[in-house]
Amino acid sequence: MSETSRRGLLFGTAAVSAGAFLTACTSNEPKAQATAQGNQPAADDKPGRPVTIGFAGPQADHGWLNAINVNAKSRAEKYSEVTLEITEGSNDTAAQIGQVKTLINKKVDVLVILPADGKALTQVGLEAMRAGIPVVNLDRIFASPQAYRCWVGGDNYGMGLNAGHYIGEQLKGKANAKVVELAGIDNLELTKQRSQGFADALKNYPDIKLVARQAAEFTVESGQAKMAQLLQAQEQFDALWNHDDDQGVGALRAIQQAGRDEFIMVGGAGAKSAMDAIKADDSVLKATVLYPPTMAASAIDLARALGQGKGVSGLSEMEIPTSLTLYSAVVTKDNIDQYLPTGFS
């Protein structure tokens, strides 16, 4: 996933998400307002030149990945002039490369690619760009910026940063507060970024100490097993940062089985199950930090604009940006109704 996470996020400040950013791109503003500086037209809801978008993603074997496919399909259906050529998806890099090559041979107008492995798919991204097909690189970034026209994705560092600040504010004033971390897969760059953001945030709270950490595998089963180990090793702690809401389902099972409730839990990604638990407010889960799958809808918006030679309303530049990082908002019971529609199964 993203290796270009922004380090300058301030906890609690307003930020423009990709969805909000591109709402302007597809608004019904008058023509005079919906143009970029100069004569470059900006994309809007009105049908434009027909565009065929090729979409290649990994196998949807995780709730978030399935939501990526759903968001891409539903967004494409919004536009009568957009044809979406979508692959079956695969976690096998060779198979996905083959799927992208097929889309290149079909001469699609634009490609949207969420690679199973960014480094491994870089060469085929370069091939598409050299064939004159602009590539929107979704989330897991290619090894070379020459392999894509625009990158759009989430902020893994920001997830950890905002989770750490939320926990820090909840525990502020509590002496010798203890925190544990249930991470994702340790050999993934995204896990390292989430952990680094969390560690950096906790540096602002000297009374809080990270006392234990376990890495799970983004599954319900692994979340339950690793959380059980953390609970057995730690007789008492004050907060838990769980990187992923899917593995969080298992973590909550282990917590309930152990009869523990002395701490608060913060999840990650924004699954509907987590949001429902936050709204019910009947468990230790009090917040989740978003990693919005709506980025796929934004990628379709950007691909459409590229295919039609249009810019983005609200920006002075005549071209769409080369990168767009989504904000990792913290969802609590205070703002749950705002974000609940974005929750994924």
C-alpha cells in the first residue's frame, strides 16, 4: 500500500478526503464555475465523451478489498458514457499481470490498477503508460512514478498517528497508562507505517507506554488467537490499537471470552461491524480509524476525467493531480451517523 503517506497530519483538524475532493469534480456547478484555470474544462455529472476504463484489482478475499470492487462498479454505473472492463482479480501477481496485459490489448482508454504487489506490477504499469494508456494506481503504489499518471490511496501512517492521538487524549492525565497493539502482517510496509504513526503519536504523551505488541494476519481467526495471547500476557492495560476491523471481530471475541473490559479499543479501516459496535456502545470498541474503500470510486472519477481530457473543479491547475492521499478520520459515537453509510461488510 501507500509508501507516500503524509507526515504533516494534525489530529482533530479538518481535512479534505478524496471523496469530498472529487465531489467538486462531479458537481452540478454552472459551467462558468466548473472550469479549471484557463480553458481546460472540469469534469461534472453531465455525460461526456465515451470512456472505457479497465479495472484490475486483487482477489476480494477481505472485506475491504470486496468494498473496493463494489465502490468501483457502483461509481462507474453512475456515468452513462463509462464502460467498465473489470477483471476477476487475483492475488497471484503473474495472473494479474496477464489480466492487465489483456486490458492493454483491448486498448481501453484508462486503466485503474490496485496491484496485489506494487513492485511486481510496476513493469506492466510502465507498459500501459508507454502504450498511451494513462494509469490510475490505486493504493498499493508502483515502484516507479513513471508507471502511473495518478496515484490515489489511503494514509497508513496517518491511521496510526490519529489512533495514537485519540488514545492519548482519552488517557490524558492517567499516570503510567499502558497500551497494547494488535498489528497486521509485519512484513507488509503498510503495517510498518501504521505502527510508526502510532509510536510517533504516543511520543506526545509521556505517561503512556506501549507494553505489548502482537502481529496478526488480517483475519478473524488470527485476530482472536493473537488477542488471546495479549490478554494472557497482560493482566491489565488501558487501551488497545487494532490495525484492522476484520481481525478486530476475532479480537472482540477473545476479549469477551476473557471477560475483560478495563480498557478502550480503537479499530482500523471502518468496517460496518465495527461501526455498529461503536454506535451500540456496549463493548470496549469505542472508535475506528478510517482507511476508506471509497478511494476506488474516486479512482473511477479520476480515470473518467483523464479519458475525457478534463480537469478537477475547485483547483486552479488545468490537470488532475499526480497523487491524492485520503484522510484517516477517527469515527466515534459522536460522529458515527456521518460515517456509518461508508462502512463495509
